[in-house]
Amino acid sequence: MGICFGSPAKSFHPTPGNKVAPGSSNPGLNHPNQQTCSGKCECDALIGFKGDMPVYNNLKSFTVTDLKNATKNFCTDSLIGEGGFGYVFKGWINEDTLSPCKPGTGTVVAIKKLKMDSFQGHREWLTEVNFLGQLHHENLVKLIGYCTESMNRLLVYEFMAKGCLDNHLFKRGVQPMTWATRMHVAADIARGLSFLHSLDANVIYRDLKASNVLIDSKFNAKLADFGLARSGPSGDGTHVSTRVVGTMGYAAPEYVATGHLTPKSDVYSFGVVLLELLSGKRAMGDETIGGPEDMLVDWAIPYLRDNRQFSRIMDTRLRGEYSRKGAQAAASLALRCLQTDAKNRPAMIEVHAALEQLQATKDVSRNSPRANTIEYHVNCTSSPHGTR
């Protein structure tokens, strides 16, 4: 739907909990010796279980009957997604009254239905309401309303017609994204993260990955699923200590090792997603770079460090139709974001500025010179990792 929002408040203090990421199948990411969040954080998550809810005037409170009507009683025909803690359905509401209507007669929305026996899922559900009930930005998915009737927990979002970035990059049979579109998506993600980091509360997203980036009908990208987000360090604090949660392959190494979370943790995750956009390969377990435990970052870093070799990481489905200069600049930016020492990574505002500048030049041209195409095919042939 691509709705743009008004000017956001610059300061707020939600109280999210800390948990394993939805759909994460790798418990090894959880570090057994890390501190959990403060008692206040845990307590607020538990309060939500008792039925107490923060009140946000901009959110609609729906009944279960409302959402049953909007989804044809949550029928399988309306099911558009499933995660570890719940299901996502397509529904229809009247845009003016926000009341349910017959399928095909109103505005399409996405409705997330939490599994009733999921305690961790509930905490993430409450965290998401806390954040998206207050945050409004063109590159964050818009939360429309919620339902807390009895033990039911549901959320209603704007519908993102093109689905998640993960499908566009990795799903078989999907039309490959052009170079210009990939750079547009990267800039949108960077803009969203830059907004979060600029808030007084210094919000850390903490679970950036391709499946959490949703695409609207015009290929604008928005961050979704704020269940693991939390406020960053305040005052003189350099980090917040948390139990390590997230998704293997995307999490910053210092966070995995120590549980110390900073905005630079998001910068590392962005570097991984940018690398996925460049290469068309998954952050972890891509069969073209090794076994199920092999990381994209480990495979790509040697090529990123050598300007003569960087083209070996480029997605073969682009067929060379990208500017070599632009791709080299993007690869260099990814390398900076992926620095092992968090202090050496740029801030997201700098990353966003670099991508905006790249978009403003001819270096995101959809059609590269023939010389670039020829060079691409030579590199693809000589590289053991070049596949079609």
C-alpha cells in the first residue's frame, strides 16, 4: 500500500523483552551466559499476559469476530504466511471505518494470529505493539490495530503486495530483481534503520534479515516484525547487555560473543543483507558456497577486499546488467558494514547517505555498458562459485 506517515515523535521508551527470534531454528545463537534484559523489561512483558495493554489512539482495537469476518474465518485460502509463533492471513477492511468487509470490496490488510500456547510469541507480540504503536515512518510497516479478546492475540498491518525480500532473492521461479531495484531496496532499508537509530531512545532493530523486509506494489521496502527490537544504550552507556537472540548469519560477531548490543549491531546485519542483494546468495547455508553451516560473509570477504575480484560475488541472474563502478561502491560499503570491530563500521545515517548518492548517479543504471557484460561472463566462467 506504500502509505507515507507524518513526522514521528523523536523520543519514546517502549519496554520490549528478549527472546529467540521467530522462526529461528538455530538455538546455538543463544549464549548460555548472557544477562537478560532488566527486570522492568521482563515485568512489562508479563503484564501484557494479564490483559493490560498500552493504549495508542492511532491503533484500532478489533474483536475476534471482526477479524474472523475479514479473513473468512481464518480459512486456508486466506493464509499467506506461517512462522514459529503464528500465522499471517490476508483480510479486508473498510479503509474509512476500519471495520471488516466482504473479501474483495475493501482495503487488503495482513493479519498476524499468534498461537495461543506461545509464551515467547506473546512477548514478541507485545513488544511489536509497543514499538509500532508509536513509531511511524515510510520505511516501517504500518500497524493498523490489534485484538486482545480473551487469550487471542492478533495484529493488523498494511498489506505489502510483493511479499518479503527473501522470496525475491532466493525463491525459484521469481523474476530476478534488477540492479536499480536492489539498490532502491537497500536505500529504503538503510533509511528505516537510520530513522530508528536517530530516535532519542536509540532503537535497535536486532533482527534485520531478508525475510523481515517487506516490499510494496511499487517495490518500496519496509522493515517488519519488531518482536526483538529494543531501546539502545542511554546516557553514558556504550551498550546494552542482553541474552543473545536473532538469526544465525546476520548477527554481529561481538553481539554473539558477548551479548553487548549497540546500533552498530544493526549496521553489521545491514551489511549481510546488502551482500545478499549483491550476490543473490543466502546469509547462511547457501549450497553454492559450501555446506549448511557456511556463512556468506566468510565466503565473500576475500573478494570484497580485492577490487579486481569483487565481481565474483555478483548475482549471475543480473546477467551483467549493472554498473561496475556502482557495484564496486556497493561492495565497498558492504565491507565497511561488516568490519569485525564495531567501531570501524559506519553509522546508518552515513550508510544511507552513501546509497542515496549512489542512486543519484548513473551508477545504478539498469543497463550497463557492453564491456561490463563481457567482463562479467568471463569472471563467471572462471569462478567456481558462478552459477546460473
